[in-house]
Amino acid sequence: MSWILALPIAVPFATAVLAFLARHSAAGRWLSVAGNAALLVAAVLLMGTVWNEGVIAAQMGGWPAPFGITLVADLLSGVMVLITAITGLAVSVYALGDINERKEYLGYHALFNVLIAGVCGAFLTGDLFNLYVWFEVMLIASFGLLILGGKPEQIDGGIKYVTLNLVSTILFLSGIGLLYGMTGTLNMADLAQAVDGVENQGLLTVVAMTFMIAFGVKAAVFPLFFWLPAAYHTPAFSVSAVFAGLLTKVGVYALIRMFTLIFDHDTGFTHTILLWVAAFTMVTGVLGAAAQSDFRKILSFHIVSQIGYMILGLALYTPMALVGAVFYLVHHIVVKANLFLIAGVSQRITGGSDVYRIGGLYKSAPLLAVLFIIPAFSLAGFPPLSGFWAKYIIVKAALEAQGWLIAGIALAVGLMTIYSMTKIWAEAFWKAHPDGRQPRLTDMPQAHRRPMLLAIGGLATLTVIIGLVPEPFVQFAERAAAQLLDPAAYVAAVLGDPG
Amino acid sequence: MAGGRRGNGLAGVLPIAISAALFLYFLAMIPDVAASGALVIHWQWVPSLDIALSWRLDGLSLTFALLISGIGTLVMLYSNSYLRGHPQYARFALFLTSFMLAMLGLVLSDNLIALFVFWELTTITSYLLIGFGHETPKGRRSALQALFVTGAGALAMLAGLILLGRAAGSFELSDILRMGPEIRAHEHYTAILILVLAGAFTKSAQVPFHFWLPNAMAAPTPVSAFLHSATMVKAGVYLMARLHPTLSGTDAWLWSLTIAGAVTAVYASFKALSQTDLKQALAYTTLMALGTLTLFLGQQSGYAITAFATFLIVHSLYKAALFLVVGCIDHATGTREAEVLGGLARAMPITAAAAALSALSMAGFPPFLGFIGKELKYAGALAVASEPMFVAGAVLLSNALMLAVAGVVAFRPFWRRNEQPLPRAPHEAPWPMLAGPVILAILGALFGLWPDLLQTTLVDRTVQAVTGGDLEAKELKLWAGVNMPLILSIATFVLGLLLYAVHRPLRRGLQAFFARMISLDGRWDGFLDAVKGLSAWQTRTIQNGRLQSYLTITFAVVLVTLGGTMLARQVWPAAPEVGEVRWSHIAIVLLIIGGTLLAAFTRSRITAVAGLGVVGIGVAMVFIVFGAPDVAITQLLVETLVVVLVAVAMLRLPFLDRKGESDWRPGHLLLGTALGATVTAILLAVLETPLDRRLTDFFETASWPEAFGRNVVNVILVDFRALDTFGEIAVVVIAALAAYALLRTTAGRRP
């Protein structure tokens, strides 16, 4: 069974090496597409196995847990890997039209696939220190991607990005050290049991907070999100799309994992803090977006805002709320990555990214308008698109938990999200272009247009499918949430049957 | 409006066919509904969330369905000529058809959440249709305003519907409608009522949420006729009627609906008379109608509900007809200004006739349906238990004003003498544009003469649905004898004709009055500016672009969180046992402190880096003193590399500017010290707990016999935890790759 868990890490690494060797020719980009397609196959296999057989685990190097490193997949890990593969494939196809040869020569495809490998590794590892390693892989690969253009604003954003993320890394590492000092283990399933035996539970809460802050920075929650809006609008559109879709979600995933599996001893304290964090994250993010006029800056602040909803799902800590968090994660990755991809096409044909200085897309590029309105209105939570169900489940969970205020905030933030999305729509799409230009999709060469629109169209289709047929996704999220709330199967899969 | 000569092709014909087919279908359902009361069909959708595509066809939903599909058919037919050859007709037709289907879904849904889904779909399609003139700022503003106001209400309503569903234990209307007493006694009843009414009042444009509706007239006229008069804006009214059996009957319900409805009706009637643009005048009369409908839904009596059911139909018929007439006038003459238009009857006889018939129904003259509607309104108003004079007065005043407005909109442009030249020479509209007004106007007369046609087919069952079967519908008849309603009717005619006679000076007075009143529409832009201002202020404060401030905040968060948690959970380390202190220990500590201070206080970045290097060397020496020379060597190596690399990076990257930095930063010193102390305290507390040596023991015992390596650390790196090492190698390689890329791309860019 171990190969099925290792594949989602091995495939992108192998792809990275091959793509690097072929970076001088067009073969590199096609290798990246093929590698991500292979990753998708591997992810589907993994997902199918987990769905049918329950949590699966593999001990790397054959050393039994907790002595070696364990890879483990429950439904949450499985779906995160699957959605990573989908995003990876879409973005690698999009990159066929988006990434120029100079960036390819400098190793774009290698960096991209290493990033994907790091993301998959983070979702699959069952070892805390190993998770740290994957965070480092992601950080360095994303930094490389961020500065690949070498423009001053990219360097500036990159430095803010890497500095603040290093603070998170150091905290994470310190937390690992402290937790190891208290429990003597790094294996997450083992930790889940070991923390129960810790005498000083108050100290455990203190250590839990170091993880909360470390992952909070990664997830870009209030007030730790500075690095995100500072950096996400600067790199190539493919890069910002994959960042927007995946990076913060690894932080959210880590928070969910740690605060369901290991740190569930003091939820009255930790999860109450998470609740306030969620509220402020939603509000500051959405207000930040309202103040922006750059296409990608608006979207970047919205990432922050939407992270708040996912954290809210974790903070409420009811079955329904966790269903919402899982559903939200999946929906958001698809929608958010797609919006950045669309921003790229918009920039290409309108010649700008400030929504007040572009326009005319609705009239002369109606296909792009359709492709935009699907993820944009989904993000704003309009039915019957995926975002509505995500928001609905979270709000319902909040109301069921009698969290009147937080439910109200979640709904009000939804309204402000509508405001931002319609700003982009009204300015970039409805308004005539201030230069009198008629932006058309055919302004792009066919070799660029086709792959870019294919990627966007694919993700938009997925959004519509989740929206129209939500039942299987909700059922899935329910099972995933049940596994999170009762980690017995997870622990048993990693450590073997008790006894 | 009509652009090219080409027709609209399939996009023109298909919507007509779809809506006509639906209309015929619903028409055929009349006998079934009349016989059985309510038909319910259940389709699965999201059973995990108790959401189903279940449909409910009873008197109320059938009435709405017939109005939607019937007027829809006429509007589609009309639009195909009105916007003939428009380059964006295909999407217009798509939005309009989608709207119609969504609206049908809304009124037919038996599931509250499905109803909400369709509700929001009407909001989106309305947004896209109002923004049809998307290149004008006014069109975009109006579209956003409508979306924002109704969207805000809808979100509140969503919360209300969730609470309602939880209170009832079901999201199916079939269940909820049976649970009136339980819901009204539920602890969340007031919250449910407020939240649901927020949705209904915004959608149906009750004062003070009314201001978006007149602006929505930026949409093409058929859209205004269909969405913003006959159907969509009645969604709020529909919801109130739908939930009437469950939520009505309390004082809160009675007074909120009565007051909102009465104020809206009277305010809108005056406002309507103050307009000179025919379409704007009609928009305000729609508001008046919505207010009246709301007012009657507040009540419990059979007369009030029968008045509601009848006036709902009356209004849809005459109002859609009049909007379409105004569209014809606009189309033919190029203007909608009341003071410009005149003498159109000669050039547009059919339009004039349709307008006249509709206006008579609107004004409430016999033998039109409008008369019956008005009689019932008075009967309903007088049957109001609490404040009959208040309600009857409001109805009388608004009816009289309606009569005057009917004259201004539908009589004067056709029959008064033509005083001013028109932008275009008037001509009769083509037949597809006449079909709507004519058919609707004739229906108004037909139903007035034979009210039985409506009574048994729709009104009885609608009243039954709205009252939950408690009350019988009152009889619709033209002549009910000399009674109070008739006297009030006569008073209405007198007052209305009087108002019409003096409407021009009255209009000027009203315009002057409203100009001085607070206009919520005027405040709208200020509101948006305030939102933008708040956002900008917040963003400037938090996201100010300075890394130093980001780092300060991040570290402060770490300090406050960890320190706060220690206080909250009373974690405090005991004073550690200090063993033998040697001079070498003190020297190392002093070295580390010295390096720190150097880094903190120097003006030069390179010196700061060197200072940190000193700290690193101090740490290496700690390792040496405590017997871990291999770790110390690694530490020394890494530290040296870091210092060199950072120094090189700083030389190569001169655009790290130092603006706004000062050398003396006591705050940072304090923060750093406090943070260091906190982490130290946590570390000491952790050290108090005994170390679990399971892993260490295993590594030591298994290293040689099982992994064939004597150096435990090496075995851990390459075997036990090889995956970590693999990852770290990847990190180093990628770092090199990134550095290479950075140097390549920034080469030659140095200033």
C-alpha cells in the first residue's frame, strides 16, 4: 500500500527533475502537464482507496511508527491531494500560454512541481517534523517562483513573503521542540495519544498556541496575513493562481489537523480564540478588498477573508461546522485559483490590472465574462454555485451553535464580498475600456488562448458541478468531518491496532 | 432602440415558445388545483442538508405561476420587437428566460432553502438585466444598488429561514404551514420574523428599502414591466403570503406589515404624482401597490385576504400593460416626458385604447376588475380590527392619487392637445408590441364583467392558501349594493378627479417638498464612500507596506498570545536549578549578549549580520561545552555560511531601502526582550516535565543491529528519517536554483 501514499510526492518530484532537464525546449512544459496528469491519476487512486478502505498509512523505510516517518491519508488528506492535483493540472495547462521561455529556462516548471510535491507531502505526512520539512520545501519553491521575473516589486514582495514566513517556520520548529520535550514523540497519531498523558495541560495549551500562530501565519489569518497581499499580485499569473489556491490552504489544513487530532484538550480556550480570529479575518480581509483597485489585490484580500470562514468552521468545532470547513476548503481552492487565472487573461487582452483603467470585456469577450461570473458569484456565495453551499453550511452551523453574532458577521461579510466581485464586474467587464479598446480573446495567439481558456473552463465546470450536484460532496465532507472528530481510525491505521 | 434590420433569430423565438408552453401547462393545472387544493411533488437534491427540489402547486403559487408565465410570454414577444436586432439580444433573452424560470422556481418551491436559491437567482438575473445599459455609469450604479439592497435583505432572510426550519424541524413548507401555533410560540419567533421580513421588505421595496426600485427602471422597459412591476418585486409579497399561516396573527406581524405597507403606499402615491417621466411615475405606483399588498397581508380577515388576492391580479394586469404602453410611446416618439407628450391617440389608436382600458382599471372604475379590487380593499380595510380608519384612510388617499396618476400616464399623453414638437413623429407600434397591452387590458375588463372566472379558478384557492384554510374567500362582484365601500369608492373618484385637475401645480409643490426631504438614494453614494473610506483607512493602518511594522506586529502577537495563555492557564516555571557555574559559561553568555546588542544597536547592516554571527558562534560554543562537538561543528559551518550569504545578498540587493528607520528603537528592544523571556519561561516549564526516551532508546538499540550504522545521528538522517533528509536536500537544491534565477534576472539591473 505504501506506493499509493508515496506516489503523490514522488510523481511531482520526478516531474520537476525531468522538466528541469528539458527546460531548454518546449518539452519541459509538456512534461509538466503530463506529470500533473499522472499526479491526478495517482490522487484519484489514493482517494478511491481511502474512500473504500478507510484511513491508510505507510511507514517510510519500513520503520514502525512512531520511530520512522509515517505517511497517512484520511479523507481530508485524500481530498486535499486530489484538489491539489486538479489545481496543478489546470495551472500547468494554463502555463502553456502564460509562462514565457525565459522563465522556463530559469526553471519555472521545476520550481512549480517541487511546490506541488511539497503541498502533497504536507497533506500526507503523519509526522510533525516531516510536516516542517514540507513547509520548508513549499516556502523555498514558492519564493523561487515569486522572484522569477526579477522585477523590483517581485523582489520586494518576495522578501516580505519569505521573512514573515520564516518567523512562522521558526515558531513551528520551536513548537515541535517543546512538544517533543513534553511527549518524546513526533508522530502525529502517537502525539494524539501522548498528549493525554501530559500532566501539565496548561503548558500544553501554551505550546498549542505556538502552533496556532505558526500555522496562522501560513493560513494568513488576522493579524498575521501581511505577507499575502504584499506578494500575491506580483508574480506570473500561473504562480499567483497556484499560491492563491493552495498555499494558505496548507496552513488551514495544518490548523485543522493539529486542533482536531492533537490539541483538543482545551477547546474552550483554543477554539474560542480561533472564533475571534475567524471573525476578524473575515472582516479585515473583505474590507481590505474593498479598498483595492488592482484585480489581483482585490482577489488577494479575499483569500484572507475566505480563510476566516474555514477557520470559523474549525472554531465552532461541531460536526456540521467541520463539514463546512472541509467543503469550504475544496470549493475555495477551485474558485480562487480560477479567478487568478482569469485575471491573467484579462490583463493580456485589456493591457492592465487596475480595474478602473480597463474595461469592455463584457461586450467584446463574452466568453470570459461567463467564465468570470461563475467563480466570482460562487465566491460571493450566490446559489446555486459551490460557494453558496459552503457559506450555507458554515452559517447554519453557527446558528445551530447559537453563535448569533458570528453568523451575522459571516453573512455581512458575504454581502461585502458581493460588493467587491461586482466592482470587478462593473469596472473590468461592463464599463467600456477607457482607451476605447475592444479587448477580444482572439487578441491572444491561439497557442496561448486555447490552453488558458481550457484550464479556466475546466475549473469553472467543476464549480458548477459542485453547485448543482452538491450532495456527494456534502456526504464526502460529512464522512471526512466524522473522521476528524473521532481520530480513532487515524490512530489505529498509523500505530496498528491497539493491544 | 431598434438597431439593425436583422431579426433576433432563435434567441427571439425560443423564449416565447418556452414561456407560452409553461403558461399553457399551468392553465391546464387549474382544474386539478381547484379540485384538490395543493399538489406536492418531491425530488431529491441535497438530502444531507434537508434540501429538496420539492414543488408545491396551490392557489397562491398557481396564481403567481400564471402571472409569471403569462405576462412572461407577452413580454418575450414584446421584447423581440422592442430590441429587434440588438447585438446583445441573445444574452438579454437568456437572462430574461432564466429570470422567468427562477421566478417560477421561487413560487413553486416547497422547500425553504430551494426557495432561497431561486430567490437569489432572480436577484442575479435582475442585476444583469438592470445593467443591460452597462456602458452608462447610471446603469451600473442602479444594478449594484438593487443587488446590494436586495442581497442584504436576502442574507438576513437566509438566517431567518434557517432558524424557521430549525424551529419547525423541517424545511418543507408542507410541514411548516401546519405548525403556526408552535412557531409563533417559539423562542426565536421574533428573530425569524424580523429576518424574514428584512428579505421580503427589501425585495418588495417597502419604505425605507424602496429606493432601489425606481432606479431599477434603468433596465429596458420590458424588463421593468416584467421584473420590477409584475413579478420579481412581488416575491417579497409572495413570501409574506406564503408564510402567512405560520407567522401571521401576532401583534409584531400585524403592526410591521400594516405600518410598512401603509407608509409605503401613501408615500409612493405622492411620489408618483410628482414625476414627469412616465416610467418613473409607474415605478412609484408599483411601490404603492406593493405597499397595499403588504398592508393587507398584515391582516387576518377574509376581506383583507380576498382583497390581496384580487388586487395582486388586478395590479399585474394593468401595470404590465401600462409599462408596455409607455415602452411603445418611448419607442414611437423617443420621449417619456409627460409635459412633452400629447395628442398621440390619432397616430397610435390601438395603444391609446389599451392604455385607456388599463388606466380605467387602475383608477378603479366599473366595470373593470380594478373596481372590484378597490371595493374589496375598502371592505378589507374596514374589517381591520384595530385601526380601521387609519387603514381605510391610507387606502383612500393612495387610491385617489392612483386615479390621478392613471390620468397623467395613460390618458393625457394620448388625448390632450399636442403643444410641443416630439423628437420623432409618432407611429403605431408593430403588432407583437401591441399584443401585450391589448390582451392584458381586455383581461382586466373581462374579469371585471365576469368575476366568477377568477373567483372559482384562482381567488378561492389563493385565499385558502394564504389563510391556511381558516377562512373562505369573499365574493367578487361588481354590485354589492349601497354600502360603506361603495361610498368610499365614490369619495375616491371625486377626490381623484380633483387631484387630477390640479395635478400640475400639485406636482410642482410635491417636487419642492421632496427636494427638501431626506433622499435615501442621495445617501447611497455617501454610504458607499463611507464604506470605501473605512476600508481604505483600515488597509492603510494594517497593510502599510513596511516590513518592519509587519514584523513588529507579528512578534507582538506571539508575545501577547503566549504570555496571555501562560497567565490564563497559570503556567509558570519553577526557578531552575543552577549547577556549577564556570567562568567559561559566563564568558559565552556575555558573548551572546554582546552579539545581540551589537546587532540591535549598530547603524550598519553588515555589522548587524556580523553581530548575529557572533550569537551563532556563542551557541556553537554552548554545544562544545556540553559535549556535542558534532552539532557544534555543523552550527559553526551554517553560521559562517549564513553570514557570508546574507552579506553578499545585501551587497547585491541595494534596493532594500532604510526609509523611516531610526537607530534607537526602544520598543523593539522591549519587545525582543519580553519575547525572549517568555519563550525561555516556556522552555523551562517544558524541561520540568520528564523526557520520554522511547524514540532515543529505540534509535540507540536499533541503529547497529537493524540499520547497520554505528553513528546514531547519521542513521537517523539517512535511514530512520530519510524522508526528512530528502526534503531538506530538495530545499537546498531549490534554494540554489532560486538564487541562480535571482542573480540572472537582476544582473545588470543594479543602479
